Amino acid sequence: MFKRFCLIWVVIAFVFLSCGGNTQDDNAVTSVSTEHKKGIICDKVIFSVNMDETVALKDVVEGKQDVLFTRVPPAILSTLSDSDRDKLDIYTIPAGSWSLWLNPIPNKAPYTHTLNTGETVFNPLALQKVRYALNWLIDRKKIINEVLGGEGDPMFTPMTPGQPGTYRYNLIPIKLGMTDNGDEKLAIDMINTALEEASQLPSNRGKLVKKDKFWQYEGKDILVKFFIRVDDATGRLPAGRYIADQIEKAGIKVERLEWDRSRSSDSVYGANPADYICTMYTEGWGAGATRRWWDVSVCQMFAPFYGYMPGGSTAGYWNYENARLDELGKKGQNGQYLKEEDYWAGNLEATEIGLKEAVRIYLLSNKDSFVANKARFNSRMLYGVGDGLNGWSIRSADVKPDTSGPFKGQKVLRVSQHSARGSLFMSSWDPVGRGGFADSYCAVVTGATHLKETDEAPHTAEDITFGCKIDVDNAKVSPKILSDGTIGGDVEVPSNAIIFDTKTKEWKEVGDGITVAVGAKGAFVEGFCWHNGEQITQIDERYASAFIRDWCIKDGEDDPYYDEALSANMLEELATSKGTVYNEDGSMTFYKNFFFAPDANRTITTVGTPSAKAGNPGRPTVAPWEINEALAEMVVHGAASGTKYNFLESGQGATEVDVASPPCVADIKAKLQELMEAKHIPVYIKGLVDEDYCVNRYKASIDFIEKYGHAYIGNGALMLTKIDTNTNSIMAESFSKFPYESDFW
């Protein structure tokens, strides 16, 4: 099996450079650079943004930018002349999707909510039957044809049509009677029936009444406060206006709030639903990956615990709750099914509940077209067949050297993105908190600057590993179902396996009599380094695993090393780990109650892969332990500037840590200096390292910050050398200490 992991690279290198409608001759594949250098093929990458979609496209046509990593709307692409279009390589992938986010507060009868002003309002979207009826009220095919020029497919679930493993999920809406064109009359009848029933509740009788056009509550029209993305002028703006018109046909008035992404995002995802700023929003998503298995999407888009539903699992906010969705989502994500048929039954049930609850309603999958300047490239880039241009694209990009200017003779890849706000910095660059690196602009950068120990192959979506090796042949797999319905097993855990005790802050042996589903051994590859030059070793894994346990487990009411949002997302996953043996050769043997019934490869890869990642679940970001230690100490004990920091999204009474923000970077540097002067040894690795080791690590990161001006220290093939928040541009270089040669990709 391990040999199969290695052979995947050969398949990728030749299949993807020659497919996807390449307009160059087939011999182009042979032009990929084979020079023996580490990192990526290019020498430098420059990321920038443009506030005008038309200008961004024109810059690529004229060769001012090499590639536009933001989709080009069909309405704009169609305006190109034949001569301009011939200058482009176009990558068309069904990678994007649109959905509606709904605020269902209070999500129970009598469906009224009292505002901070004392006024009581009736929320029509608090009725499940009203939300569900929107699936028939909206003609998805009409939006695709009239707004996207036919470049899309109707979508009802989070599973992108055409990607591997989606057909079972996408049979569910068919079973429920949903159709591409909907049924306007049926939907209006469903909505009016639901409101009639609500009007007969004792507390609503005489208050909720139907007038000539709209339903009213206490003499005022009931409202949907609809945030429509004005900056997506050829897409979600006209689509949102159409949806608003449809809702008003059903007797519910719509307050159209046409805002850009910055204002919308803050008011939708950052605000308390109880503040009642917004009750509906036009969401846009990138696929995120080419997926084979979709349990993570079930969790992310439907299950409240994951943090993407109204309230975001944020303490003190009103939160949408659904215990069954949380139960099923966690079982699927955490490998808690013994049989493949049970895995499918659980995930399909969760999907059906999500569709019926209709707190998030999917509309369509749009065929995204990304463009590159053909003359600048020696060959086409790799890309995910389900998510388009990504980190694979940057790692494999082979552009021609600059012929003039400051980088003459160097291969410089210029990556542009469209942003109505004109910024690459929408979310905090927080490598610990659940909300860090949350937007698609960050994803373009992190996909190439960080190395996920496990990833999905861009063509088959099979699990593959980077920066580590797994002893597949000697893995032990023997799962069973325990009396409480969770996964256990008969693989014996050695008594000297250890796990971090968050109460005593010590590593303790698990003792005798512990058994699990799977035991597998892995190790980091030789020469795997952080961008500050320090080796990634067993110590990094030990720190990360202890750190995340400490921040997810609450030891007493006043435990300062606890983050509720992280805990809600990760605690049950952490509970599957029952101990690790840290071997003298640097390898680690992990024992977990995780079993992925449909795929043995995923089971062993998930269990046996070591990781230095300490937080920011669901994203590839990873940071050296000394950066995480500095951030944690800033959150708990304060920073030199006096700024109060946290690991939460904005609006929680503190500033979220940010390794790219100059004020926060200054505080990180000051904290590192403080820790270095104190010769501080973190509790998670105490007894494992000496003071000199820690001082050297602190100094390495301080030196990096002083040289490059930021604390974004990754481990991938590309290293950030300059972040300019004034011009919203980023410069990065191929990392010379990367463990793989550039033509490896």
C-alpha cells in the first residue's frame, strides 16, 4: 500500500499536465523544469489583489499577471475578443457553489424574537416549513441560465455534482421531490399554510394576520432581512434579487441589504443571531478540495458543533441546535462506524435532516473558469478536478524567467485575486483558533506555504501523505463496537504508551488493559524543516498533541487554557486517541479508536500520520511550537502592548491573534524574547528538552520575524518573505530546505 502512495506522484505528474483541454501541443508536458532544486519549480511567487474583475482579467491577458486565482464570471469572460481569448489557458472546473444561510431564531413556536430595543418581531424563517418550502420557491435552473449563462448545475446538497462519491447524497433531494425548476405554486401554498398554522397559536392570534400583499405581525410587515452580495455584480447580486422577488410572492416582505463581502461577513458570521442584523445571506463557496468522502462536508454545512451554522457555537450567542445532526456528524468525522453500510446510513440520514431543516439551502454549483497567460507558462499547472486551482497549481507552475526588472533571470509566478474590498486579509491569520485563515484568499496562500501531512490526491481524492512516512505493513487493525455504540477494538495498547494529562500537566503512561481499534506507526521524513530552518521532530508532535488537548479540555471553571469553540469542534476527535509510544528512532506509534469503514487506506493514514498541527481545525495551517507558545501566553498572561488577545473571531471582547498583523507580530516577538530570556521550557515538553534547545528555537523564530517582518512560519514548499498590508501584496520564495525536489510534484 505504501508503494502505491509513492506511485501516485508519477500518475499526477503526467496525467494532469496533459489533460483538461490543453490548447498547447502535447509535447508541452516535457518542458517542466527538472533542475535539482528544493521547493517549487518557480523561484518566487507574488500574490496581489485587484478590486475590478474586468481589470484583473485584462492584466492576465496582457501578461501583467500570470494567473487569476479567482473565478472569472461567464458574463465577463464572454466579452473577450477571439484574439484575447487565444492568449489564455482556461481551467474550467465545477468548483464553486452558492447557498443561502438562514437565521432561524428562535427556531420554535411562537416564532417571535424580542430585540434589544424591546420590540418583538415575528421571524418567518423560524418556521421549518417556511424554510423547507424555499427549495420549491426557487427555480435553480432559471438562475443558472439567466445569471450564469448556463455555466452551472442545480445543487441541493453540499456535495458538488461530478465529484467522486456524491451520487448517493444527491439522490436524497430527488427522493424528497425537489426539482431543478422548483414549483412556485406549491411553495407559496406551503408557506401560507405554515403561516396560517402559526397565526392560530394562542400568543399569535390576532397579531399575525395576512393583509392584501404581506403577512403582518402587530401591524408591521414580517420581514426577511436579506444580505445580498453587491460585489458579485454578475452573479449573486442578480440571483439574490430574483430570490427576494420570489419570497415576496409568498407574502413575506424582503428588506434587500446589498452589501459587500466585508460588511456581510462581519454581520453574518461574526454577529450574534440574536442581534437580528441578518436573517438570510447569499453565500459563495469554493470546493476546498477534491473529495472522495464527504463526512466533513456534512459536519461543516449542517452540524452545529462544527461552527458554521448560525451562532457558530460561540459562547454567549444564540446558537442553532440539533443534537441528532451533531451526533451523526461526529460519528462520521471521527471514524465511529464499524460497517460501511452504517457509515453511509448515518451520513445520508444527516444529509436528509440537513435538507429538511433548511438552515442552509444549496442553490447551484457553478462551473468556475480560472485563467492564466498562456505565453508565460511552459506547461499547464496541476489542479484539483473538483476544486480547481490550488496549492498543487502553485507548486507545479513552470513560468518563463523574467527578461528584465529586479528579478531578471528568475522564474516569478504572479498570482492575482479579485477582491471588492481590495484585501488579502479578510480573516485573522490565527494558526490556533477555529476561525483563523477562514476565507478563500487565505486558502490560496496557505495551500502552497503549508504542508498537510495528509491530503487528497487532486485526481482521485485518495488519501496521500507528505513530510512523513507510515509503516503500513505493520499496522494493526481490529475494530469492534462497544456497549455505548462507539468504536473500540482488540488492538492492545502497550502499558508504556503515554498521553498528556491536562490536570497535572504531565505525560502519563496509560497502564495495562487498554485496547483500541487501530495501532499504526509513522515518522517525519528526514530533513523536514520549519521555514525558520529548525527541524520538525517528535518534539513538535508531542507539543502539538498536548497543546490541543490542554486547550480543548476544561479543568475547572477558571481554567485559562481553554477555548470553548475549539473544544466544541475537536474534543470528541481527541477522545479517540488512547496513547502514543514515542520510539527511540524518532518514529511514533499511535493508538486510536478510529476506523473508517469504507476505506482501509484512510484508516491507516489517519491513525499513523504524525502531525505538528495545534489547532485551526479543517485548514492546512501549522506553526512551530514556539509561535503557538507565544500566542498562548499572550492570550493568558497578556502582551507587551497591553492588547487583550484571544483565539476567537472578532466581537468577543478581545482581538484575535494574527501572525501577519504588524501590531500582533510585534507582541509575538516581544513574548518570544521574554520566553527566551527566561529560558522557558513549555510544560508540554518539560523533561524532554533542555533550556538550550528552547532558547535556540525562540531565537530562530525571532530572527525570522526580524528578517521577514511577520510570524507566519510554515513548513511547505513556499516560504513567505514579505507581507505588505499597505499594498495588500505578498512575496514568497521557493523554500530551499524543503525535503522534496521541485520536480517531485
